[in-house]
Amino acid sequence: MAAVTSSAAAPCPTGLSSLSDLVRLKPRRHRKLQATTVCQCHPTRVEGLSRREAVLSIFLLSGAASSAAPVLAPADALAEATELQEGFSTYKDEANKFSIAIPQGWLIGAGEASGIKSVTAFYPEQAADSNVSVVITGIGPDFTSLKSFGDVDSFAENLVNGLDRSWQRPPGLVAKLIDSRAANGLYYVEYTLQNPGERRRHILSAIGMAFNGWYNRLYTVTGQYIDDESDKYRPEIEKAVKSFRLT
């Protein structure tokens, strides 16, 4: 992955455009994830977002990452021939200090956007509506842990309520919370999103925090699939999201 830079401008809370609208990069070539992949990136320093901006950025990322498949530049990574287990591989980002298990053969892309330090997306070639993304943003020093957002239940309710526009006239995006729990030092949130006239999207998300010596970072992992394709994609996407770890 090439070095990325970004400014810490406050994202718009109603930004429900596609991730491809946020990421301003020229696509080069696709890269498939075959085995354990180590991303040797160069970390960039960005200013931390305030508490309010960080909460708004989660709303933005949840809406954006659940839209169309991202158009991203491929990550420059060094592949090692080591399998995690049959059908899955481990992607390790050494600079940003995280790892995640991804179905073998999925494509990898990486990029940046305003207010976002880095975006790494994983997606199958044949499915435009199913993908997993890891988005990292800088947040302010007043955040010391995930509990700075409140407990997992209040966090999940605020997240989904911030996305829901079903109360508008005419009704807008419908967001419904399904489940929330805390485990492995992360918050896990499951919910659905449905725009009027569109198929319902199922979202599996994991949120974590870490400090890299310069600033606090918020990690938002989002896996999404169309509800009527649940049997095909949920097992893979659920496993990927649950496998995410800060390293």
C-alpha cells in the first residue's frame, strides 16, 4: 500500500454516498488475496478528530461502506505462501497494526478520503454488493477507550439512529438495529439498511481503538451483503469481521 495522507476535516453526518465517491483514486490493477498477505505501509500522521467529529465519522462510514462496491487502487503488498486455513487467508497491515481473515481469491484495494487515514477493501470479483472494508480515522485525545462512546448498546443505538431517515416525509433510508455486543476489546454491531425501492443490505460491523504513539485511531470494520444473498455471502463476511484483530 502506498503511503496515504488525509486531512481531518469533519465528515458530513448525512453522507450516504458510495465509498467510490469518497475515495478519489485512479484504479490501477486488481490484486487477489491468495495467502497470508503482509502490507508494508508507511503510516501518516493526521490530526485527531474531536468527539463529535468522530461520532459523525462513524455514521458516515457506516452509510458509505454499505453502498456499492468500492472503486479503490490495489494495495501494494508482499504475499507469503502461508495459508490460515482452507478457503481463507490472513491479511496483515504492519503499519496500521491490524489483521483480518479474508476469503482466498477476493480482491484487495486501498485508498484514502477526506478525514480518513486509510481505507482497505476486500471484495469478490463477481459480487458488487458484498464486501468487507477496514477504515481508519484519527480521533482526539479525549478518547481513551471505546467506552468514551458509551457502552456497546448505547453506541449501537446512536449509530443506527444516526443513519435512520425513515421518519422523513417522504421516508428515506430505513436503519434497524439487530444485535450489539462487546468482545475481544471491540464493539460488534449488526443492523440493516434499506433505501426506498432498493433491496435491504445487511451490515456486520466491528469497531476498535488503538494508539500508535502519535494519535488515537478509530478502526471501523464493515461487512455488507444483500439480504437475499445471505446464504451465499454471510458465512464468509461474518467470519471475516469476527476475525479482525488489532496487533
